[in-house]
Amino acid sequence: MVSFLETSHGYVVNSRAFSLGGPGRISPALKAECRKHLQVWIRLLGEVLASEFPGWDVLSAFSVFELKPAASRMQEDEDVQHERTEFLANSAQRLAQVFDLSLEDFVSEMEDHRPMAQHLVVSQQVDAFAAWSSALRKTQKRKSIRDKYPCANLLRALCKYGTFQGASTAGVEQLFSQVAKQTSPARKHMNPDLLLSEVKIFADWNKTEAAHIAEVAQVAWTLLGNGMPRDSSQTERMDKGVKRNIVEDRGLLGRGLGRPLGGSKQDTEVAFLAKRNKAVKAGTKLRRVESVVDAAAAAADAIIQCDASLQAEIQFQHAKQYANKCNAYLENTLLASEVPEDLGEVALAMAQIREGNRAKKVRLEGRQAALMHPTGLDWRFSTVWFEDAEWQELLPLGLLHNVVADISEANVWVVLDAASPPEDILWTATLQGGTIVDVVFAETNRQGGVAFRYDQATLIQRHILLSPEFDAAERRLASLVRAAARKATSKWTLLPSWEAFSEKYEQMAGPDVAAKRRQPMRVLALVPEPIEIAMCMKSVLGKASLLGFCSRFACAQRGL
């Protein structure tokens, strides 16, 4: 870019003339300022690459399969050749360690097959993977040659190398570009269905299925009522095989045989990129990423020390890199020289924490699955209460002894509407746990209807105060709470007075208790709603507030 701006360039925007660059436009001070920003950017780029691509070391180790011509390697500097040799040696060691190969045998097998692979690259114009694969097939074709060229270690590494061939988004991007090219602005009138069909044809197209796709398109065209397709496109052209080139003829563009225009291919984007890459390579030297990042870090250190946001970003990237290095240690992808002190202990501790989190996640998923898919109801092991005594005939024969008259003794309640049961049934199911079903559920013997399963609220340890005011206003509900708290499975403790409530609240959530250890909802007072509003205390609840806080239920059967 600096070289580009050293000469002037003119252009027109909105009928106004502008010029960019030229002699004296780029001062040394401006170059130094731009260089500082570039150094900081390179430093951050190196850190982000190391953090976001933790498997890059293993992927880059596959460069041992690179078949670069010897002539191009001879043109490299001595330092570059030394770095390349060291990098390839470490890469071979890393692959042998990751894939559990014998390092000596792996290197020996590679050197035996490399000359054949290099010859195939030049003679057949294939990529590195195809060349190595062909070399292996040649040496393993006959037993006499196979004994001289073992390839057990090389074959395993080459299979891993082959899995990463084409592992990029380039194909997706090319597909999108083809779709954009085919559906030009002139075809924006297409409806979504037609556009989808157009994209589908281009996405699935290949040479072997071209004729079939054309036939399907013709059939679809006919079925849509657009008429029969023309036959002219199916006839042989008389000039088939003659290339149609653009020629320069009297200053006009025409068709026919002749000299092609000089800019027909030179002005394309591919030609521009090739020309630019060639110019860049001519004036640069290859260096390892680490050396470039280290040089930029040394130059940009003063700038980073004065910028808190840059320091925070680098610290974040370093923490992420250390976590990635711990993962690499656990996966055995680090060389011995790359393992810092105490990394093993930290990695093992991290693995234990991760295993604990995984177990918690499994338990949580199990609870969620049980919530979404509760177990079915079995009349044989249920005590049933019916809202209408005549519904008792709906039970299967021999199970009438499971019917109870007291709602506190039942764990299944049959009501007219399971979503809106009587208040005392709802409170009993919430406190004691159980299932509320509708009459259709009983009529169809569990094959239809609706059922809601409630969790037992009294299984969570709490201290409950039934205030005298609530006892007087809601005597029936107060008796249900006492009955649920006195159950053998209940973990609720009834408090006798407000003084006992205050004392227990100070123990569980008072100011002397650490903030992280306070549990105010473990000590609750049940009062009428006016007193709840007047006291405005989190642990003092009215009837509706306590029911909403304690109620946990799931739809056991939806009737669908």
C-alpha cells in the first residue's frame, strides 16, 4: 500500500476529480505512525490466532506431507531453511505422538516414499495427498515390493491427513457466489419457491447428473403448465467444436476466429490476485509466525503498556491460551519441550472440574427429562379420592379398596377439571405431592384425559409459622398445612409463635450471617394478605404467594 501511494492516482466521484497519493504525500512520520498500528495489530492477531485455533499445531504438523520442489527450497535463505528443518522435525514428532506412531519408522517410511510422491506431483499434476496415496498404492501393489517398503505408520498418518482435505468453507462461499451470479438483479422477480428450486439445481449439480437434471427440469416445466420445451437446444450445432473468441475487428467486438483481445484474461480478478501475489513474494522473505509476532510484540510493547484495554485483551487471550494448552496436554498433543512447569497438575484439576460439571449436567438433563416425561400412573399403588362418589365405579374391579374419603390420605385426586381443581385439593397436592386427574382419565382407564403431577413441597426443609390471624381467617387451609407438616416424609417444622419465628430467622438470615449463607426462604410465616402487604417482608407470605412459591408440577398426560 505504501508503494502504491508513492505515485499519484486519479479518479472521479460524482463529477468531481480526485487524486490519491503522489510524491511527498506519505511522510516518514506518517509511515512510523502506521507502522505502530500495524505492529499492535499483528501482536493482537498472533494472540487471537493462538487462542481461537488451539488445534493449529496439529494441523500445521501435516506440512510434513508438503512436496515443495527442491529448486524452490534452494532459493530460500539459510535461516529459513534452518527454521523449516526444525519445524518439520517437530511436526513429525508431534504427529507420531498424537497418532501413537513409531517416530523412527514413520520418518523412515516417509523418506522412502517421498521421491515417488514428488515425481507424481510433477508428472501427473496432482496435489500432495493424491501423490502420497498413489505412491503408497505403487509400493503395496506387489508383495516383493511391499516387503521393501513398509508403510504401516505412514498409512495411519496419511489417513488422518486425508480427513482434513477440503475441510474449509471455500465450497460454501463458492456456492453462494454461484447463486448470486445466477440470480442476478434482473431476476429478482422470482418468488421464494422458484428461487429455492433454482438454488437446489445449482447446489446439487454435477457433470454426471447433468442430463438427468435437464430431463427433470423439462418435466417440471411441462407439469407447471408452461408448455413443451423447445427442441432446438437439443440439436447438434454445425459449428460444434469451434471456439468462439472475442476479437478486435475495426474497433468493434464481434464473434469468429481471430486474435483475442489482450485484456480478455489479464483484467480478471484471478489474474489481478496472481499478479499481486507474485509481486509480494518477489520482495519478501518467508518467516515463521512466531518470529513475526515476537518482533511485533517487542516493537509494540511501549504502546501496549500505556493502553489498559489492550492489556486486558492480551490477559484474556493468555488465559484462554493456557486453558487450550491444558486441553492439549490432556489430549497428548504437546511435545515435552512445550510443557511448562505445573501444567500437568492444573490440567488434571481442570479435567476433574469438567467431569464434575458433566455429571451435574447429566443429572440436570435427567431431572428435566423426568419433568417433561413423567412416569405413568398405576391404580394398584395409588390411594384415590373422588370429587363425586358416583365416579368410584370407573375404577377397575378389585381396586375399590384404594378409595379414601379424606383428601389428606390420597395421592391421586379425580376431579371434573384437572387444571382448575378445588382449592383444598390444590393445596393438598402442592404440599403432599400427588397427581390430579380429570374424570376422562378415569373413564378411559388412563388412555385419555389430563393429569398433572405435583412435587411434594414439604420435602424441602423449612420452618413455618401459621399466624393466629391466618388460622382464624383460613381455618381449612391451616389444617391442611398442619396435616402435611406432620406427615412422616415431611421436613417442615411448625413454629409456635412470632418470637420463635424471629429467633429462627435471625439464625438463618440475620445480619450476623454471611451474605452467601443467608437463607431467608427457609423460614416462612403464613399470614392474611393485608398483613403481607403491610409487613412487606420476603419471608412473610400470604395464601397466594405461598402457593405460587411452593407449587412445582408437570403435565403427566396431555390427552393428545
